[in-house]
Amino acid sequence: MNFSDVYPAVPCLTTALSGPLEHLEAHLLSRQTEIERWFRQQWQITPAPFYASVDLRNAGFKLAEVDTNLFPAGFNNLNSAFLPLCVHAVQSAIERLHETANRILLIPENHTRNQFYLESVATLVDILQKAGYEVRIGSLLPDLTSPLSLNLPSGRIIHLEPIHRQDSYLKLSQFHPCLIILNNDLSNGCPPILEQLAQLVVPPLSMGWSTRLKSNHFSCYTAVTQEFSQLIQADPWLIDPLFRNCGEINFMNNEGEECLRDNISSLLTAIEQKYREYEIPHRPFIIVKADAGTYGMGVLTVHSPDEIRALNRKQRTKMATTKGGQEIRQVIIQEGVYTFETWGNPPAVAEPVVYLIDHFVVGGFYRVHKGRGINENLNAPGMHFEPLAFANSCMNPDQHLAPDAGPNRFYAYGVVARLALLAAAREMTLPLPVTKSPC
């Protein structure tokens, strides 16, 4: 049997693995037992978030997390073969969080026309039901006063119901949930109806984008990768994008741009030093993006601080607001990581997105974009998804194969994704910022 028959969803990596990443992946393979023991110890100290999705970039010389979403959509894009694993992971998570729970209220985003998102909600409901829980969908839509049924392209139907509050409890008509699962990232702030509930809410309200900062997450991620790299005796830069952030900024009136340009210059110098160390023949670049936000909005690729000064009005407008029209006042300045993975013929750039429930890798997909380059954000209109054929959920590499062979590359994906998940777990323990409130 050919390897490609068993692991068909392995994209082309256009750079030869003959340098630092091959060395790193060899470390991961040779120290798998030690790595898994380390993760088990970490989850005992800091339990994992309920669920997450992690965006990765594979440059051939570097494999790193570039974003982590704690309210993931896209469950409908996962390989259906791993539905049983999702079910098992949900059972594990809920038994840990609320062992007597049997009724779940799922609160999604306020989308009624985004059928891709609604298919994800339907898939998530299916996973929760197959895990043995009674599930209803409660909507935060302000004008929803009676149940609303939505027909989906897949033939499924989801039912949205208005949420009612009685004292410190949420309920639907004749339905009293034990546990509330948020699939709404609270970009527009936390509605008063969710304040100070007696019911357990996961993920916690403090992890919504009205409170959470990416710079906090990547500070935790840097600390995690440094600990992990000591374990496997590798350079943490190979899995960690360098980053900086500065104070308030307003792209429309140029406020704070001097700080931004200075930090871009300093960060480019640091990246150039690492590129020289590893003899990488590519031009470093920076990703400037909203410190709080999602949906790939408020993202800019730059190669020089001078590009900030030269931004045109269209570019400035793009960087002025993020999801829900929220004003961007803080940005994170992150080392850009090339993606040299491609999918299809003709080849289109691709990046892996790994999904986790509890501390389990449960699947993922490649985000593919035919109209974007190797140094651009792929989370943009025009993207499509290709399910990953995760070999045994990234947990069983094959040391008889090359480091970059399918199951081994997937294992590396799973390791880096779990490092990001651990960073998010630690992030959840941080004190809330004094300038923001979850509610």
C-alpha cells in the first residue's frame, strides 16, 4: 500500500526539509514519550480550555502558532471520521467541569444568514448530543421573541430560542440548563444577561474579545515554548513568533504610529538576526493586527516601518475597525511566518488549523486561498477548507518514516497546537486588565 493511499491529505511543502525544522521534528519524534508525559503534568496543573482552534504556519524552517480562537467555528469542516473522538473529548471535558450536567444551553453568534457558521453550530450540537447531553440553542439576538427555525444547505435544521433570565439563572421555555457553552466571542461586549450567573459558563466571559488581548496570549505562549524547548533541547524561536506591542494607536489620524514604526524596526532587526543564524534566504516581514479581534479583520503585512507612514486611506480604514465595527486602538506586532505549504493544482497557499476539545486534538483542516501569497493573511474572503486526514489524531507518529511524512508532520502540528492551548489555559488564570471588564 502506498503512503499516499493512507494519508492522502498531506499538502506539498515547497521547501526542502534539510535544516532547523527537520532537526526540531526529529526531536519531537525521538522524545515523544517525554513530551506526552510533560503535557499530562501540565494539564494537571492548568486544565485546558473547553475548546479551541489554533492557526499554524509552516515555513519549512519554522512551524509556529499565529493565532488561537477560544470560540471556534468551522466544526463542519472537520473530517467526519473523527466525530467519535470529538464526542469522547466533549464527555471528558464536561465530566471534569460539571460531572452532573445533563442539559446544555449553547449560545452562538448572532448570525442568521451566515450558513457556513450555522452549519458549524449544527455540527457542534450534533457532537454534544452524541456525547449524551440534551442541547438547546439560545440566541442573543435582541429582536428574537419566539423560536426561529433555520434550514441549512446540508438538510439540517437548527432552532434558535430566546433566552430568559430568572434571578441568576438563564433558561429557555421549559428548559433549565445545567451548563452554558458560549460559541459567541463577545466582540461587541458582554450582554448584561450574562453577568454574574450561578450557572457555569464555558469558556469564561473574560476570554471574550471585549476583554482578551492577543499580546497576553502570546506572552503566555512564549513562556510555554521556552519551557518546552528546554525539555527537547531546541531553539524556541523555531516554534514561537517574536512579537511586540505598544500603546494606543489610531490609524485614521496617525496617532501612535511613531511607536508602531519603532517597534517594527526593532522586531525586524531581531528576525533578521535569526534568519542570518539559520541562513534563511528570505526577506523578514511583520504582521500588524488588532490586539483584540477575530475573523481575520484588521490585519496588515509590512516589510519596513516606512510602509506604515505610506498607508493610503483604504488601508487605514481597513485597520481602523474589526468585527462588529469595534474600533482598533491597540495592535500586536508579530513576526510574520511564511507558509510554504500548498494545496491543489495549480498550487494555492495553505495553512493548517488544528481543533482541540479539552486537551485532545480532534482534527483540523487546511485553510486554502488561491488569491493570497505566502506572506499574507489567508483568513479572508475567497478562502476554502480542505479537511485534514489527521493520522490517529496527531498522537501516533511513525518513526520509520521521514520527519515530514504525513503522520509525523501531523504529530508536530498537534504538539504546537497543544502548546498554544496550554498558553491559553495559563492566559485564563491571568488577572483581568484594569482598563477592560468582561461585563
